[in-house]
Amino acid sequence: MDFDQAYTMTIGGKAIAGTETFDVLNPATEQVVASAPDATREDLDAAVAAARDAFPGWSATPIDERRALIDRLGDALLADIEGFKRLLTAEQGKSHDDAAYEVGGAGMWLKGAATLQLPVTVNEDSAERYSETRHVPLGVVGAIAPWNYPLVLAMFKVGPALLAGNTMVLKPSPFTPLSTLKFGELAATILPPGVLNVVSGGDRLGPWLTEHPGIDKVSFTGSTETGRRVMRSASATLKRVTLELGGNDPAIVLADVDVEQVAEKLFWAAFTNNGQVCIATKRMYVHEDVYEPLKEALVAYARTVKVGDGSEQGNRLGPINNRPQYERVLDLVRDARENGYDFLIGGEDSDVPGYFVPVTIIDNPPEDSRIVQEEQFGPVLPLIRFSDIDDVVARANASDYGLGASVWGKDENAAWAIAERIASGTVWVNEAQHLTPLAAFGGMKQSGIGVENGVEGLLEYTTAQTITRRR
Ligand code: NAD
């Protein structure tokens, strides 16, 4: 890949510069990294038309050929981790190590999705009749990705949608379009023209995409608020939707944990990618027996974690990705300060350029405080004391969100029994944030509709068709 070349959209296999552009900022410096094409309605129409034209040929291609191409695309990403990593750090802010991990994950995600099998159900095989239900592609998928993990979250969609025989128009977030545009260029060297189109643009492009009559399904990852808009807009032509939305993941830390052993893991459950993870631990309930020692261990570990420009060696956490999110996180910190909550670490304002927020841990704020009730999506964690299991389960479940949760304890069976009582799409015991291309992942309640990954995720890119033959 040539990372020095201008950024272009990929439409019908061709590089399209577009007639308008917008600037992409480096969140560590607030300097322009590059400009990206700002797709017009005509550009989007061209991308949808290219995807529609490619659909008959691609869906008729034997699935094993599609599988092989997706696998190759995964290899191509893995072969260029170095180049993608630098670009991802520049536009997203995460450290080079985390960016390399994401690019590697994106490659592995495609390769993992490429191994999935579409099931066929034989309903009847009798003297009178043979009947089977198979799963056929939907057509053109409009895929919309957020800015926290721009590449890997796009791959959650690309692999299964294409494997199932759909074609796609992929739209990255305006805050992080560059690595996805380069991925589109890479894909154009491997996939037939029009199978994967990438368009970038500002705030007008998402609504155009979700209301476009040439799109059959919208696969969306982003906030719950935008998810509602997507669903409303998709209803006009009854588009299928998969919505991966926000969360306010609880971690429940039981009395029997080994504090020294879990402190670092709990820290990263909350602070990986600066807390900008849909499945980050966003409220940590700690049993009163271990509250004090765990609090100290978390703070001691937090002091060892360097925050700064992700392109500089040694910085583990970078800035918040963009100004609106930075303001949201600062507002929550301000609210905690004004309410007089105790800060165990962090909470101070930064006076350097870039959207930096220090690692911040708040000591036992009330259950109804904003920092406990809202999705912070930043490096600010409330630690909350509990004493009763039924009470903490009720508090964990008292949320409109239900994305992820974790339970931590030495007695695995006891922890598992609690996990079964949590209303979240995923619950981890003694770990957090682990996902795989082979297991269904999605939200309960207002954290989403449908799932990604696994066979269940693959099936979301299909519709069931039953064919019956009378003998
Ligand atoms: P966002 O909702 O602001 O934007 C997501 C995407 O939607 C972007 O590409 C954006 O340009 C586009 N968009 C904005 N308005 C649109 C509209 N009206 N119609 C169609 N598209 C529109 O979310 P974000 O700030 O980029 O991401 C952070 C949020 O995403 C958090 O709430 C986080 O929890 C959630 N998230 C969820 C998952 C998951 O898998 N469940 C994963 C990552 C992030």
C-alpha cells in the first residue's frame, strides 16, 4: 500500500477523489493529518449502483471462492500492519502498539469470518416431499462504522456480509476515515469491482445511506441515539437492520478475588483504548471486603500508565478521539467535581494541545450520579462499593443498556451463577472484552438489535428461503 498517496474512495473498483473534501485531525496535536473525500449524493448513488451491479455475479460465485478471497484480504491486511498502524494512530489517537493490535485483529477477523458455514436445514425428506431451508443474501449492505475501532469494527461487517454473498457500501466515521479508505484501495486489488465500495463524508452522508432505496440492509455500529435514527430511516423501505449500540457495562468484583492478581486486568477492562470501547467496564462494583485494597492497587497501577501522543514509544494511552467526545467526557468530570465526589486519581484539566484526559477514578459516587448512570466512553471510572449480591445484580441490571458485563471471583461456579442473572448480550467471568469472529456478540435492551460474529452474525446478512419439492 502506498500511504503517501492522496485518499480516495473506492467505487466500482476505481479510486474516486470526489469533488469536495474535509480535513481529518490528529487528536494528539489537533493538526490536520490529511483531507478525505466528502461524498456527494451522486458519489453515493454511484457506489450503490456499483454494488447493485456487482451483486448478481458475486452472489452466484461459489461460496468457497468468496471464502478464499476474504481470507486473502485478511492476509493482505496482516502483511501491511506497519503502514496501517501509523495511519490509525494518526487519525484515531491510540498507541502504535494498540493500533498494530487492531490492524492484526482486523486481518484475523476476516480470516475467521471466512471459515464460517451457512447452515441448511432439511425440513422434510419423505416419500411425498423434500423440503429445505437455506439462507440467501439480501443484496446491498450499507455498513456504518464508529471512530473507536474503525478498522476492526468495519471488518465485523465486511467478512460475513461478503461471505454470505452480499455486496457493500461501507462508510467510516468522519473522524477516522483514512485507514478505511486505504483498506478500500487494498480490497480493490483483490475483490471483483463493486463488491466492496468505500465512501467517506461528513454528517450528511449517514442519513443519505440509511434512507437510500438501493440499500437492502443497514449494519450500524455507533451510539444508541444514532441507532434510533438509523432504524427510523431504514423503515421507509423496510431495510433489515443490525444495530450495535452503546453500553454501560458493569463489572462485579466479588469478595474472594485475589486483589493483586486482578487489579491490572480490571484496570484494562475499563481503560483499554482510553475507555472508548463499547464493551469497556463503565462502572465497577466492588465488594466491601476488598474495596480498600483493590482501590489502592488500581490507583497504584494507574500511576504506571503513561498518557500522551500514541506515536511516541512508552505512551500506553493516547488522547480522546475527537472534540465532541472530549467535551462530553470533561462535562462528566466537571459534574463529578461539582457534586463533591472524591477523585482517587485524575480529574484535573489538561493544558497541552490535544484531547487529553488523565486516567480518572472516582471513589464510590452515588448510584444515581451521572458518571454511574451514563455511558462515559472515556478514561473515567466510578468505583462503587457493594455488600449484597442481590442488590448488586439489581443495580447492574437497572439500565436501558445491556451490552457486556463481567463477574470476577475465585469461586468460578458462584461467579458463573451471577453471570447468568445479568441482562447483557455478553457476560465474562474473570476476564473482559474478549470477542472472537466465531461467537455471537450483540446487545440486549437498547444496546442493540441483532448480533455480529459467529453463525448467528452471518445469518443476519441473509434471509431464509424454504424450497419444497413434491415427489
Ligand atoms: P455515532 O453514533 O456518533 O456515529 C457512528 C456512525 O454513524 C458514524 O459513522 C457516523 O458518521 C454515523 N452517523 C451519524 N449520524 C448518522 C445518521 N443520522 N444516520 C446514519 N449514520 C449516522 O457513534 P460514535 O460516536 O462514532 O461511536 C461511539 C458510540 O458507539 C458509543 O456509544 C459506543 O458504545 C458505540 N459503539 C458500539 C459498539 C458495539 O459493537 N455495540 C462498538 C463500538 C462503539
